[in-house]
Amino acid sequence: MVDDLYERLGLSEVIGPLKTKGIPLDALAHGLLAYKMGDNFSVLQASEWLNQTEMLGRYELKSFDEKTLYRAVETLGHNRERIIQKLQDHVLELLGATGLSANTRIGGEPL
């Protein structure tokens, strides 16, 4: 379910370009989202979960320190407005409402 939504919402195209060096932010965010939708405990526990051999393989990650995941969350937070805007645009496109912006009501009136 998480993988399907991640792909359908185009999150790779939104998150991937935000970090170009080291462990891919896209893979960390994808794994963190999967963890949070299941257990939703701390970032530290998410790091432990993602560092399991099976999860490293699933999300194509190399073993990483928990500080790496904290920095990833920080990067996502710093870019949240850009991420939200692109995500809203993509959802409107999926709904066939490409002439609207996320700040427009269905009747065409601004919010």
C-alpha cells in the first residue's frame, strides 16, 4: 500500500532532488513513511527498523547512523512548503483538475 501510494503520488520526483550526496533522501523518506504508517514510534526506532538487513535491501539503502535519518527529517522539514505544493499539484493532476491550484475552490473562487 505504501509503495503504491508513494509511486502514484510521485514522491520520488519531489523528494529525490532535495539531496544529491550520500544516502538518497528519497529512499530514507520512503522507508520512514512505511515505518510511520505501521508503528509510528520515534525516529530512532525508525532508524533501527530501517537498518535491518531486509529493510536495507527493500529500500536499496546502505547501513546508516541514526543521525542520518534525523538529518533527512530536518531536510524534509526545511523543504516542506515545496514538497506540499508539488504534492498538491500532482494530486490535482491525478484528479483531472489541472486548471486549478491548491488555493482555489472547485467553483474557481480563491480561498
